[in-house]
Amino acid sequence: MTFQTNSLLLTAMVLLVGCQSHKTETTYVPDDDMCGASQFQNYVGQPLNRVVNQRFGTQARAIAYDSVVSMDFNLRRLNFMADKQGNIVRVYCG
């Protein structure tokens, strides 16, 4: 490959990466909220240990940063995901 071809490919890749969108707000569709995650968004920013021994009326799990979890998809399961500092950053069904 020539220098011009490499430059063209690199430019195209950079432009494509720049077109990716990052969603910052979660929108809940009723079918996607089968576990009731929309009711627990107030936990975002709180310590993960606050939910560890609580009962939520549905199956729930607290997911610490970098922890290993099963990848089975269960729309009725409530998930609390934490960051490196141990604070909840996401509440979702799955």
C-alpha cells in the first residue's frame, strides 16, 4: 500500500470513530422495564453496599466494578452496577 492509501484509510477510520454517539440518558420502554428499574434510578450515585441486603420484590443483583457475572439475559432481574469507587452508576433490567 502506498502512503496516500494508508493516509486515506486512517482518515476514514478516524472520521467513522468520531461519528459514534454516546447515549448519556437511559430511556425506558415498558417492555424493557419488566423489573421496575425505572423506580430505582434514585440509587444512582449511592454506594453499592446500600442495596446488598435489600429486598426489591424481584430478583436483584449488585454488580461490583470488574466483577464476573453470568451473561444470561433476564428482563425480570434488577441490576445495580457500580464503578471503581463502589458507587452505583447504572440500574437496569437484564
